[in-house]
Amino acid sequence: MKKIRKAVIPAAGLGTRVLPATKAMPKEMLPIVDKPAIQYIVEEAAASGIEDILIITNRGKGLLEDHFDRAPELEDRLMGSPEKEAMLEQVVALSRLANIYYVRQKETKGLGHAVSCARSFVQGEPFAVLYGDDVIFGKDPVCAQLIRAYESYGVGVVGVKEVSPEAIRKYSSLKVEPLRDNLFRCTDMIEKPAPGQEFSLYSILGRCVLPPEIFDILDDTPPGAGGEIQLTDAMRTLARRDGMTAVDFTGTRYDMGSKLGIMQASVEAALAHPEIGTDFRAYLKELSKSL
């Protein structure tokens, strides 16, 4: 079995749910305390053993590329200052997380279409997909959890969580049966189910590992929900044909395409931050007294 060493991060969305902040700034660059959302996702992939990452972008997202590039002028300014040595190390380390490549999705035709742009990058290997909207905090990287499941069962893997009956309408619903521990076999799924169409309250939330056959399936996948080519529809074909593994992952997921998700992630990250965590916790306690 081939080792999974490549990952794709679709980051071509327009961020309309968090306008006007995303009018000129990619939503993936919105900060969570002192790091942009996309950095958390890239760090998760790197911590999972991923060596090569392809970020799917579109027009106006050059800031993504700049963030993971070297910054000679900034580095020169930080160099030679003992108190700024840690900052310099952080800035330089960004360019060494992984081999990062970029390709533009020239038309916004959905997540499935975005992933299909990665065909030449993948080169016939299994690969991970980390959705650009989803930041997940946890000690065990979710991408690594999915890779282990792929190595155990040899079929495509999706990261799932149970969601509310109301939320399932916005996501997907999976037909699953228990395998062991937090692993399930998935044999069917549906994107944005109408009432009564749900298989379960388990939904795909931001992570999957796919075999290269997904590209041929995407070629034959017609537009689905929202008139877009849905990755879920292609994975449905895969699940029905070969079965997939669903991992009820450990970790807390934040929807960085929503205002509430951004604020939740920011608060959690601030509370855990080594520099400001203690003071921020004290601030929240004082603030709560006046609410």
C-alpha cells in the first residue's frame, strides 16, 4: 500500500458568509489570535506526515502564497535582535512546513470541481483532502487519524461527527455501521438531505482520504446541490461501490466560513495561548460579571 504523502487544501471559496472582512482578504487568512486559519490546516497536514501540499486558490488569493514564502526584508529586520529571535524562527519555519504548491480553480463550480484540479499533482496516489473552511483543534491531528484508518482498511476515509437534525440539512448524511472503537463502515451518503432523506446524523466535517480513482468518478459526476459538482456525490459512488471508512475523529472543529465559528476558534485559541491565555481567561471572567 502506498504511503499517503500528498494533501489537497481547497481554498477557492469567496467567503460570502463573512463579508465584508473577505472583500479584499481571503477567508483562509482571517487570524485566529496570531496565526491565519490556513496555517493551522497546513500544520495539521505536516504533523500527519504529509510532504507535499497543493492549495487550490482563485483570483485575489495571493496572500496565501506570500504567507508560506520567505520574507527577506522582514527576516533582515528581525535578525540580530535577541528578543526577536523567536519571531524570526517562526517566520522562517513557515516556508519549511512542507512543499507547498498552488493551482487556481478558474471557475467556481463546487468542491468536487476544485478537487478535480489536483489530478496532475496527485499522480495516481492516494491523498488527503483538508477543507479550507475547517480548522480542527486537538492533540492527535485529524488527518493522521484518517491516514491510520486508510492504512488499516485500504479504502477511502471520511472524518465525521454527529451533528444536530437542523445542521444535517447544511452538510451531508452518511449510512454507517460500526466496525470498532470510533470507526464505521460507510456504504452510502447524501449531500444536504431534505427532511426524511437522512441516513444518520453523522456528517463529513472537513477531512477525507481518497484513492486516485476519485478523479474518474468526478469526471462523470453531474452538478448536484446548488448546481455545483459536489465531492460528496463522487464519494457516494465510491462508498456504494467499494465502501469507505468513517472516523468519528477526536478534536474540535470550527467552521471558519461563519462568523460564529471564527469567534469560537479565536476564543479557544486565546485561552490556550502561552502568552495571553492567563490574562485572557481573567478578562473573560470579569466580562461575564457584567453580562
